[in-house]
Amino acid sequence: MRDHVLLQAIARVNRPYEDGEGQVKPYGFILDFVGLFDQLEKALAFDSDVVQSVIQDIELLKQLFASWMQNEAQPHLTYARALKDDQGYERALEYYFDDKQRRQDFLTFFRRLQNLYEVIAPDAFLQPYLADYQALAELYTIVRRDLDLAPVDHELTAKTKALLRSRTSSSAPTAPEAVRELSLERLQALKNSRLSSLAKIINLRKLLSLTVETKARQEPHLVSIGERAEEVAREYEARHVATQQALDEYEKLAEEYLHASEERQRLGLGSNAFAIYQELRRQVVTASPQQALALDEAFKRYPDYEWNPTQESHLRAELYRLLYPICGVTLAVSLASKLLRLERVKEA
């Protein structure tokens, strides 16, 4: 094979691939046992730039990896190496939370570094860099998981996961004294903990997000709590609210969730009617459970409103009629739209 046929054959090694776990292949890999690549440019009648866009010698990749670890990685390693103690963990959270662009720059850098590692490993060349690379991988996990609230598993390549498993007795670092499930006792423990206000905010935001994700289909009023939690996060990252104010808001949302089940039982409302009641009360403090029940009955009369435009139109009109006396014309329109977006669950 020569020229474009050879180049095409080599390029096919780089075809995209995603495995059953969602892991994307970063590069193709060709192992040259007999030194054919040394004569490659003679076999390809293309400019060297074209060849390099398809093929890179592993020695060049090693040089690039070493350069990145010795230069670009250094500001991040300051925080990555200190993750094992509580103060170091909090400093890392504050450093990457404080500047969203800094956070994105680090995430992009590590993904590129990880692609090189995936190609080079398990070459002995990597030995001097393994401890620092592991620390960067742990820092990446923390930033994605605790600040961006994103699943991390599919973003780590197979060899990076294997390194983390082989060199540590536990999973990636977790927040010291972190609350793992929401309860009144644990919320109080978090309030009384020595964590910084920012660390508490991050813990509560993560917990509320997880709670909404896992329970909203059975408890539709949680959707609104989740939306308000994300709004607080946006306002805080934009520095429109102070740290203590953001923490107070998250604590209120956590308490609202924890007391909601008790309140629903006390009022004798089903899950759907209670979600409507919660939304009503946020807009009109004098709204009653009976008004929420009347609105819930309207939804029951049009069970196919989500996909049937005629039913949706009739339901919207009825919601307007029921809401006008409660909150007035202007608010009724926006409130009806919010109620129509609520998740509804099947009830006995």
C-alpha cells in the first residue's frame, strides 16, 4: 500500500468508537514492531503536516505529556496534592468554584492529558509522573462531581480508572463530614460542622440535586425545589448573592423538603395535589388546600393533556378560570404554565 490507500488504512484506526459503558476512544493505536514508521514519509506522497494530522509517533506524545506535566499541570497540582486533608479539599473547592473559566480550563486540560495517558500507558516512561497524574485525576473527579454535579465515571478512560483503583484503597476523595442523605439529623450535623460555608453550600446543592433526581417521579413537588436550588447556584456563581445568603437559601430548601412529607399527610393531600399546593403557596400565601384539590381535579378531567393539544387547551382554560379568583389575571397566566409543567404521578 502506498499514498492515499496507506494513509486511509492508517486513518481508519482513528475511527470513533464508544463502548457499552459510554467510554469514547481517544485515539487509535498502531504498534510498529519492525520500524516501518521510520520509512513512512517515503511511502506517503503528502506534505508532512497532512501526515502529522493523522499519525503521531509515540515518542512525540511522550514529550508532550512530559511538557504538560512540568508546565501546564503545575498550578493545578498545588491543589491536587493537598486533597487528602480537610483544609486542602476546601481550598480546592474554593479555587475552582471562585472562577468558572478557571474551572473549565482545568477540565479541558485534564481531558487532553488523559487522552495522552491512555495512549502511552503502561509505558515505564510514565513512572515518575504517576503520583501526580493520579492526584490530577482525583481533582478532576472532585471538580466535576462536586462543583458541576456531573457523572464522572464515563469521562475517565479505562487506564485512568485502573490507576485510581490500583493506587488508592478508596474511591476518589469525598467532602470531609459530607452529608450523604438528607435527614433532619444530618442537616443539623452539617450546620454544626467545621466545614466552610462554601463547602456546606456544595454539599447541600449536591444532596438536593440527587434527591430531586431520584425521588421527583414519586414526589413531584421536588421539581420546584430543584429548580430553585439551581437558581440559587446561578445567582451565587454570578456573585449576585453573598455566600451566607446562598447558604441560608439552601438550608431553607432542605428544610422544606424534609418537612414536606409531614405537611402533606397533615393536609390529607395526594402527591399531585400537594405539588400544586406548594406551587400556589409560593405565589399566594393565602392559597388553601381546597383550591389545590380543585385544580388537581381539573388535571384529572384531562388525563392526556401532555400529548393531546385539544385537552391541553381545555385544561389551560379551566386553570385560568380557577386561578383568576385566587391570584388575578396576570399571575394566573404564568402560574397556569408552571402547573402544566409539573410532573404528575399515578395515584391509587
